[in-house]
Amino acid sequence: MSNPFVRIVEPLDPKQPLKKFFNLSKLEDVRYAHLPFSIRVLLEAAIRNCDEFLVKKGDVENILNWKVVQHKNVEVPFKPARVILQDFTGVPAVVDFAAMRDAVKKLGGDPEKINPICPADLVIDHSIQVDFNRRSDSLQKNQDLEFERNKERFEFLKWGSRAFKNMRIIPPGSGIIHQVNLEYLARVVMDQDGYYYPDSVVGTDSHTTMIDGLGVLGWGVGGIEAEAVMLGQPISMVLPEVVGYKLLGNPHPLVTSTDIVLTITKHLRQVGVVGKFVEFFGPGVAQLSIADRATIANMCPEYGATAAYFPVDDISIGYLIQTGRDKEKVMCTKKYLEAVGMLRDFKNSSQDPDFTQVVELDLHTVVPCCSGPKRPQDKVAVSDMKKDFETCLGAKQGFKGFQIAPDRHTSIVKFNFEGCDFELAHGSVVIAAITSCTNTSNPSVMLGAGLLAKKAVEAGLTVKPYIKTSLSPGSGVVTYYLRESGVMSYLSQLGFDVVGYGCMTCIGNSGPLPESVVEAITQGDLVAVGVLSGNRNFEGRVHPNTRANYLASPPLVIAYAIAGTIRIDFEKEPLGINASGRKIFLKDIWPTRNEIQAVERQFVIPGMFKEVYQKIETVNQSWNALNAPSDKLYTWNPKSTYIKSPPFFDGLTLALQTPKTIEDAYVLLSFGDSVTTDHISPAGNIARNSPAARYLTSRGLTPREFNSYGSRRGNDAVMARGTFANIRLVNKFIDKQGPQTVHFPSGETLDVFDAAERYKQAGHPLIVLAGKEYGAGSSRDWAAKGPFLLGVKAVLAESYERIHRSNLVGMGVIPLQYLPGQDAGTLGLTGRERYTIIIPEQLKPQMNVQIKLDTGKTFHAIMRFDTDVELTYFHNGGILNYMIRKMAS
């Protein structure tokens, strides 16, 4: 059928009659002017894709009726313009594509139909680790070691870039995916196939939302959902509620964007925005730079929303010019947005749309703060940090407690490092990392850190040599302006040399601590501290030996590194005493906003961005030298421990299998609240006593060659063994932290993988019990693939984080949710029962299903397949099986 909205297609410029757009402002429908700007992007995508295969006219009507239907679980399709991937999630995606080509060929189809039909950019940023620091050659040595460890993975990705059309690889050493997207990849308005339309993106990383700060609607999805999008399948989503977040006032001169986002994160966790869009408006938005907005949008997963959208305004347009985008294209972008009523003036309240709910924040009330010690939403004012940490020391084990006996709060352990004697205590800082796209994308906080370092060095302050300091910028532009502005040398003098361009400490690639430091921490059972300018600080994520981890702005990271402890009141206690005996306080070296802005105006210029990004795909000589085949079908190497054909499609036929009742399932694990994807599928070091280590050792590898779980996501044998392998895992069946569980038939306590294997060999299905916010954190699809391979058929939880629920659906694992007011406690569930989950023949979205226990008890739960499309995936055994059948037939 023809597009019913063709009547509103018109040329943007009479001189370019072939460049057209859907003029939504001429819908002659009063509903449009009241729609949130984020919903207008969904509407435009629906109109643009309105045909009998993808989007129906009724879907467009539903979006126009957003205000009426937003609470009614109305399903709408969304086809984003682009997909972005990073290598930890990108490698398994390309592995899946390679295996899907094999499966389609076996079923008699054309394997080359498995190919991205929209632009897909994969940025390699997750592989580099902080193996070397505090030396001038740290960057080169870390990059060399990255290639040594990951050469096989990189060759595989290079094959993917040749075998698949529309797939571009941004080589290692280029920067962090979201900062590269912000500074280079994002279009804001697409110009393709003769049409202008809003840029939109989904990414295989939860912090894809960072691009919302530039006015590009984007969010994170699991790798399996992203693969389907690349193959042309629209995202099936429930039309979201939109929370309007009104910003008022001006930030205090001492406050950074980090302080603002940590404040917003705590606030929105309290409001409750899981599964919702957040759209920022109000005059306070005009006080924020695009970098500030991107910082706030970046931490959207931490406050639980799907998207954190800042509509495009003149500041956005100015940012495109500042970052070296083509001026003529930028002017067309502005003209298009004006024509369709999507260019925002935040000071004009008459443009304010309708929202589901409005909450407010006066920016002037924000104070300098950190978050921790175990969750991003646990904000602590800097003035309260010392007191808060000391309270946490003795508090019951939990998100805000370590349960250290009172008589041990002042414990001190002496140790020797490089011939000098030092002391560690509870609260001692052992990692200080300026890291993550959250903050390194923001010149104001990075230059603020540089100016603070300059003043600290000039005042005679130093950082103790055993503290693992590092600087890992999100793009080469950062190093460029830090060097040109003259602050890089001062950062280096305090130990903050550039160690790599990638995520590094933020994702747990923090590398080893000095052995004497680890021995001291272990000997004293100390709560050692990591301070990082990242976005996540879940237990076990940053480093196994830092039990407390705090998120902070880059200047505060340096301040705590100089202090050497988190147990300091900056207002009353000095950072240090210099050689002249003078006490130096933080206020003495903190740069003013005017100082920072003056340097930023002078040194952050378009030429820097152009110079860095015009050579981004060719500058890495090690990548250029890699040889990779160009065959359309991948030749699997059975000896590889990195790349392995996954078993997901073994035995797949064109015929559908009717879903069956899950009978007499055992509970593999029983959890409380806030179990993260880091707990389910860790990305960091492979412990030497783990099932994954035993497997790699059996394949002839030494511990030095293990690399990380994240780097091994192309090999299901490693990843299945790494599922639930986090050393900080808290399983209710076990009285201590650790990756173990009880195998109930024998009563033995085993590693989780070993217990699952025993259940599988005996033919017993498995389920997992959990509390609230199950699957919080990263978008990693292995947090669903891993349990699937262990034999987990369903998860029963109080609530789910959005991406993880979607990933479970994508793998055919049933997400079950307790009825309102019920949980394991109210139902008297111990997890030692056996569970039969009745799957009826006729399924409906969000229907209640019956669960019978071997004790005779019966209760009901919600089956969280939220749309008819998700039920279709379930009937196919998962979204990838569905796509294979679709392509093969």
C-alpha cells in the first residue's frame, strides 16, 4: 500500500526538490503540538515507515493519541535509523550473524540475507586494560598488550566488516563508543534516500542514551534485539509514559555536571521511571552545555529510564559547529527542525508539551557530591562523605554497609612499596581513575581537573605512589585540548598519565594492583576504596580488592587521590601539607568556573575535532596490518578459545515447537534486590579457581592468557561457565558471598556452573528467584544467553530492568513477575521447592499463569511478554530463531 501520509511530503528547499521530508507540523491535527518531543520522533519514524509490512496507519493514530493511550499498554513499532555496538557486545553479535548465515544455508535459504540493512558502527573500546600506569609509555604498552591478547577477536571483527555490508569498525585506540557517537557519528538529522528525518539510534550498550543529550533519541538494547533491528525488524515497544523533568535556576559556581547527574539519579530512582521516557525542559536546560546534557543523559540506565531526552535547540546546533560538522549540513538540519516544529526554545514555556508527570529540580540546590559505596543512586554530599563512610563500615552488610566490627574500624596495616613504608586503613584510596564517557566527554570537568592538578603541583602536593592513578579519555580530542591548554604535564606529575582510549576502569578493566597493596588489604580485611569518574560502582565491578567504590567528578577524583583516603572532611581538614609546612585545603586549589570557561573557549575548537576524526578509521597501524578473510561464510577454528560457533541454532527447523509447561523445576539461585547484569555475567577478570579458568587451563592456556570474561563473549563454553561467577554474588542458599549454590538432590555446595550441569544431565529444568530490579546495569545479552545455556527456563522476580527483561524474551527465557503486593516472603517461598509453571496453549501479553509447588501450594504470576510480537518470539524459541526462519522462508 502507498504511504497514507504522502500528502504532507514536501521539499525542504526549492533548490533541492529531491530532498523531501514529512512535514509533521502540517498534520492539521491539534494533538501534535501537545506531544512530548521524544514522542514526535517515534511519530515521524512511524509515518516514514508506514506500510503494510512494518507500520500500520493505526500505529500512527496510537502515537498521535499518546496522551489518551499512554497508560494502556499500547504496542507500537519503532525502527531506528542507526545501530551502534561496542566490541564486548559486538563480537557476540557478529558471532551470531556468522552462525545465522550457517543456519539459513542449512535451511535452504540465502545466507547473505543475514546482513545489516541500516548503518551499523562498531567501536572497539572495551578491550584495553590498565596494565601499565604512572609512566610516559603507559599508553603504548597497554595498546600493545591489548593487541597481543585480542588479536584473534580483532581479526574476526575485521572479517565481519568485510563480510557484511553497512558495518563499519572504528579501530581500537579511537575512543569510547558514546563519546565518538556524540562528537562524530551522530547526524541529528538523517539525509538518506531523498528524505530528511530525525536521527535515532539503538546500541548494544546501556549508555547509548548519552546521545539523547544532543537531541538524538536513543537507548540501549540487548545484542540479540540489536541484531534483529539490523536485519530490518522494528522494535516492538509499549508506548511509554513520558516524565517531564523541569530544570530551574543556575548551578552554583563550584558544582559540576557530575554533581548534577548524581543528584538527578537519586531523585529519579525515588520517583520511579523504569520503562518510561524522561524529557528535560524548563529554563534551566538553557544553562547547560551539550556536554552537561550528555552527562545527564548518559546515566539514564542508572536512574532506570528508557531514554533521557533533551530536544534539539540552538545550543545543540552550535555544538555541531563546534565539533567540526559540515556547516551547510548543519544549516539544513536547523531548517528541517524548524519546519517540523522540533527545534526547542527552553525559555519559551508556550512550547512546553504535555507530560505524564512533571518533577522539578532547582539547579542552585545541587551541591558537590559522590555516589556509593556500592550503587550509583546512593548519593552522598562531599561534606558528608567521611561520616557516611564511617557509618557504612559498621552497618549491616548491604548496599550501605560492610559489617566491620567496631573494634576494627581503626585497623592499620603497614606495608612496603618500592622500598618505602606506607600504611593502609579502612577508607584508603587505592584506585583513582579519570575514566568513562560520562565525564571525559565534558571539557569543563576535564579542564577543571587539569587546572586543579596544576594548582596542586604548584602548591607542592603529591599523590602516594602505590595509588593506581589513570586517565583514559573518551576520544583523542580530550588529549589534544589538555595538551594545548598546558595542563597535561601537571596531570602526569600527579600520576594521571593517559593509559588508553577506552572504558578501562569504568567497566572493571582496571588491571592489577601492586602485590604488596593486595596483601595489605587481604591481611587487614580492609575496605579499600576506588574513586572513579564513571557511571557504575556495583560490587565486584571496578576491582575485586576495592569493596567501596565512589563515583565522583574528575576534579574530585584527583582530590581524593591526593588525600589518600575517603575519610576526610575537605572543609575542615587539609588535602596535605607541602614541603614548607603549609596546610593546603581543597578550596585553595579548586578552579573557578570563569577560569575553566576561559580556557575552554580558547582551546576547545572545531579544528581539533576535524583533525582527530578525519583519520579515525586509519590511524591505528596495528589494526591496518591485521589480515582477515573476506569469505561470506566464516570458517570456524575448533581450537579457538575466543570465537566459537554457538549452539543456539543446533537442530533448528522451519517448523515451530509448541511451548510446553515447565515441570518440577529446581531453583538454581535465590536472590534479593538489585541483582545486576554484572552479577549474572561479569565482564572482568577470570578467577583462577573458577569453572571458566578450569576450562581454559584444559585448553592449554596459562592464567596470564585468560584475559577477561568480556573479551571471551565470542565463546559460549567460557561464557556459560562464567554465568553467575561474580565473586560478590549473594545467593540466599549460601551463608557467604561467592559464585556457588546448593545442588538440592545431593545437598552439595557447588560452583553454579557445576550444579547446573548436574541438573541438566539429570534432565531437570531450572528457574531463578529474584527481588526488585533484577538485571539492572549493562545491556549485556550474555546475562540472558548464559542462564539459557545453564538450563534456566524462567526467572521469577518482583521487577525487572527494561533491557534485561527484553534480553530474556529474546532468548526464550520466560520473565515471570510476582503479582502486586506479593513476593517470595509473602508467599512463603524458600526456593527449596520444585516449581511447575503452567503454560496454556493460548497466550496473551502480560497474562497471569499458574505456578504449582511440590508442597501443594499454588499461586499466580504475570508472564512478562508485554506485546504480541514478544509472544511470537517466544513461540519461535527466541528472536534470532524467528529471524532465521523469516530469512530462510
